[in-house]
Amino acid sequence: MNEKFIPLSVPSFQGNELKYVSNCIETEWVSTAGEYVDRFEKEFARYVGSKYAVACSNGTAALHISLILAGVSSEDEVIIPTVTFIAPVNTIRYIDASPIFMDCDEYLNIDVEKTKIFCEEECHFNGTYLINKKSGKKVKAIIPVHIFGHPVRIDELMKLSKKYNLKIIEDSTESLGSYYTKGDFKDKKTGTIGDLGCFSFNGNKIITTGGGGMLVTDNKEFAEKAKYLTTQAKDDPVYYVHNEVGYNYRMTNLQAALGVAQLEKIEKYIEIKRKNFILYKEAIDNIEGLSLIDEPEYAFSNFWMYSLVVEEEKYGKNRDELLKALSEAKIQTRPLWKLNHTQKPFEIFEALDMENSEKTYKKILNIPCSVNIREEDITRITGVLK
């Protein structure tokens, strides 16, 4: 039997996507102006519970602008986890600042305890800024990344933020719809707790605009400046006067039309993601040496990705051998990103104790998680795992 290919994560268009995109074409509003951009921003802000939302060309653009708004500049430092897609680390370098890499916890998120130890023992606070004793530089911000949809331990980070005047820029590019069920921020969604939050609508995310991102904040000044900077910092739209360096970071009306339609389905998509996680878990719990990373006990996850932990000694195969076996069965999987503190552009920057990350890195394999994956596909995948 010729089995079909099962991709890792692909879009699902089950609603008004064609209708809204067709409307853009019919009205000839297809570029960075049009009703869908404004509508997407308003409806997105309402959904996540933020006062303001600014649509961007991608999640990386949202992160870049957020760092500028947070006052991070050349010679400053930003705390960031080593376990993350490379984009947020790149944005730190865009502004000539330096990353300080932090280890991960059991959910692959930033290790809050080690972050706290770094701030308290490796730095001193001069009353205005946190100063890294080793480099003498100001530590201006933390970028916690909600890895694969699982919310970070935000309560402790917000306390550090208040104590040491650190801006919190939440990288929520993978966690749209995830929220806290306990703690100081119970019922609040990821991306709305720190000073700024950033989202991505890349083709593999839980909702997509093909490409695109969103910056959210409750700070009106930040929101206005974000819109200004993402539209080339235009001070006079008639005579094209620009008083600052701006960026061509706006989302198109076509993309926003997709986004409006996709956002209408977000709760259904999360419901499907969570149901499929349970189907996977019921099967995988019976396979010695394999387990899935579950949501933290303090949070509700959108389960963007399903992360399989492969214990070679018990399972009999290592991660890469399992990846190969699944690939031969026409099932696409993805290992964890190469740890960022080991990436060539970032080897020179400070990295704290990475025991957890280095131990976990070779064990993680993400398995197919598309919204439109079928129950028989999951049965086939778990059959190969056995």
C-alpha cells in the first residue's frame, strides 16, 4: 500500500479565507492599506486581551521593533533562552546589543531559577539599571519564549522585572491562545503580561497569514511608536518627511484578510490540538522510553507542537534513528533547534550553565501536529513509534 505523506505542520483553511481575500482583490486593496489590516488589529487585540495591536510583516519584525521600544540599544544586554528559534536572538544583534543565554526548564522554557540567580549574584543594581559584573554592560530586558505553546513561569519573571527595571518582551510567536490558570496572572493570555508581546503567523503556526506578525501592548505610546516605525517613520505623508529611521514592516491587506478569517477559527483549532494531544498521549504512554511534554500545571497550552522525548537506553533507538524511521514511513518530524549559544554567530556571547538544555537537546523530536491531521494518521504514526 502506498502511504500518503504526513507533514509536520501545515495550514488549515476551513472558513472565510477565500471570501475575504477575494474581497481584497475585487476592491483592489491588496497592499499595506485597507480595511482588513485595521480589522485584524482590533479583533486580535480583543481576542488576546490587549489594549493595542500593531500588525507587522512577520514575527521577527515585531520582536525587532519591541526591542527598540524597550530602549535596548548598542552595548546593552538582553537575557534570552538558548532553546528557541534563532529569530529573537537575531533581533538582539540587529540593534548591536548582546544576548545572555539562559538554560531551559522541563517544559523547554527559560529556566527562571537560573535567571534569578544570574540577576542576584552575577549582576548588581545601581538603582536605575541592572549591571552585569562580568561585562560592565546594562541588562535592559528579558525575552521569555513560550516554547511550542507552553507558557513560561511568568510570575517570577515579572517580579525580576519590577525589582531590576527589566523590560519583558514576550515571544508568543508559538503560543497564541495559551493562558495562565493559576498565579498572579490567572486567565491572562501569553503576550499580554509583559511590556510587549510578539506573535507570528508563519505558515506552520496555529493560524497563518502566509507570513506576518503582531505586536501587542497596553502602552499607548509604544503602540503609536510601533505603527510609526513599521511604516517607514513617515512624519508627513504628502511631502514624505522622515525624522527617524523607519522600517518597511507593515502587513498587507491580503495577509490581514487571511488573518481575520483564521482568527475566527482559533478556538476550534485549539480544541482540535488538545484533543489530538490526548490521542497521541494515550498511545505513547504505553511505549517504554517515549513520552510527550505536557502543559505546565499552572497553564492552558495551545499545544502548537507535540514534543516527543526519546530516552535511548529504554527505547532502543536515539532521536535521529527514530527521525529516520519515521521519514522512511513518509512521516515528517523535526528535532529541536540547535542550541543558540552554540550557533556560530553567537559563540562569543555569555552563556550560563546549560546542563538541562544540553541534556535535553538530543532527546526531543516534534511529531505531526497539523489541525487537519486525522485520527487514522495519529494511529499510523504511533504504530511506527511502537
